[in-house]
Amino acid sequence: MKLVKLIANLGYGSRKDVAAMFRQGRIADADGEVLYADDQVEHAAIRIDGEPLDPPAGLALMLHKPVGYTCSTKDPGRVVYDLLPPRFRLRSPLLSPVGRLDRDTSGLLLLTDDGALLHRIVSPKAKLGKVYEATLAADLRGDEAATFASGELMLESEKTPLAPALLETLEPRRARLTLTEGRYHQVRRMFAAVGNHVEALHRARIGGLSLQDLPSGQWRALDSTDLETLFRG
């Protein structure tokens, strides 16, 4: 791929913008030698204004999503892309959330521009567990775990029952719930179905991958070891 197209696809600007950056001498190699648009250079050796080029296509990252952000490019309010470098929302192919967290849910969100990886993660065949921690409006009764594990719970407007889910009681009004599917607002609707209400919701883990010490609002790129950990879960 030509350098102009490569850099434009990473969101640095239009091809016209990138061509102007070459003419201005802003694009160089790791040794500081100015590059030209027709040069052949390894991705890792390219510098723009002295900074390494963003990761190439095939990027996957994890984000600790705070409450108040939506997983959208069009929402008029705060969106998860506001927490990433501005260029990231302009990448081609698009950097997309892998599943979604609603505005009022915090926690682990994966994003990738690798379509095959995205489908592998969300495929029902993967059966990747998604672990949520919920704070509830009322005390748990004690029968919710059996209901969720039964594989017979039907949600309003749904035509098929939910897959069995694991509920662990942490405190009278706090629970950990592990799902292997991802229906619309599933956790909130499950608790509503047993007469309770979710006041706060946090996704702590997907597969074997957790937030660990990643602060709220921060992100990091995933490497091959992270992806192996994800699918081991």
C-alpha cells in the first residue's frame, strides 16, 4: 500500500492532507530522514512530527468505559471515541465496538477494526463469558440464581428463552452475573423479570480478559498474548 493511502486510512487526514504533510517534511523515518510519498518503509519505522505512526489495520484495544458515554459515532452527547485519539474515529476500516455497553453501564469495552476478530468474539460458538457486577434496588430473594441458571427464563418481547447464566451473590444488593450471550439490555431486563431493578452496572470481564489496573476512561492496545487470554476464558 502506498504511504499516502496508508497514513490517510489511519485517520491522519485526507489523501490530499497527507500529501501536504509529505511536502512539508513532517513525515520521516526512525532516523529522522525525511520520507517521500513513493518511499518503501516499514510501518514501525514511520514517524509523523517525530511520533511513531498509529498501529496498523488489525488494531484491537480495550477501554475502561465510564458511565455517561455511548458506543456510537453519531450520538450528540459524549461517546467512547472521545476517550481515544481523535484520529481513531476516522480510521478505515472503522474501529468498532465489539458489542455495546449502554450509557449507564461502565466497564470493559473491546474495539477493533478487524472484522474477522470481531465476529469471532461475538459468535455464539465462542461462548465467551461476560461478567457483570450489578448493584440492585432491593435485596436478592435467594431464588434468582436458580431462575437464571434454568435456561427457561423468557424476557418480555423475546421468543426464545435465555441461555443459562451464573449468578453469584456478593452482598444482599450486589451480584455478579456471567452471561454467554448478549441480548439488548440483557442484565437489566433479567433482574426486572425477577422483580428487581439495576441501579448500577459494570462489566468486569470478557472471556479471560479483565480490566486489571486500567483506570476509568483509559485504554490500551491488545497484543497477541491478550487475545490468547481473551479466548482462554
